[in-house]
Amino acid sequence: MVFAVSTKASQDTALRDITDLVERGILVRDPGGGRSTSYLLKVIA
């Protein structure tokens, strides 16, 4: 998990943080999923 490596966090912590950001509407999950799941910052206009 790139997020975990770049932030020096455990994979569990990174997953919890990403899940929290998705639930708050800050990140949007790209369709496709699986091991190659990517996320985008939500655009607020």
C-alpha cells in the first residue's frame, strides 16, 4: 500500500485513515477496486 509506505504508517492505520476520508466525503474512490484501487480528492465547486 503506497499510502502506508509514504506515511510510514502500518497498512491497518492507512486503511482506517483512507476509509475515514472516504466516509467524510474528502476522498472519492475510483471505480475498479481490487488491489489497484485509487482515490481522488473530491472537487468542491
